Amino acid sequence: MILDGFGLQGAYSPFLSHSNRVLILGTVQPPGQIKLKQSSVIVVGAGGLGCPALQYLAAAGVGEPTPSDPIPPIT
């Protein structure tokens, strides 16, 4: 695996498989992937734009994407 030299075995195995797929493209190096995994993002509004934004952030490897929708749902 590409990230074996970074000491991230064990609990990070799902992260490593995702990271290896991203690293094959050569766009984000291992330190950047680790920084993404340790980051958190809040997206205000989980509607038509917020929902896909959260999906893309999760697919990119952001560690903790959090939705925040200030409008209560209609009951």
C-alpha cells in the first residue's frame, strides 16, 4: 500500500483503501490526506446545495462533515 510508510495500519484500514485510490490519481499526497481526515467542516443548510456538498466533502475524505439546517422540518 502507498501509505504503509506513514504508520497508519489497523484502525485506519477503510481510510487507507480510500486514500490509496485518491493517491493513484496523484492529486493529494499522504500528508494532505491525513490533514483532510483530521479536519471538520460545517455546512449551513442541508437542502438542494448543502446535501450534495456534504456528499462531495465526505467522498473527498473530510473527517467530519456536519450538516446544520436552521429551518425546522415541516410536520
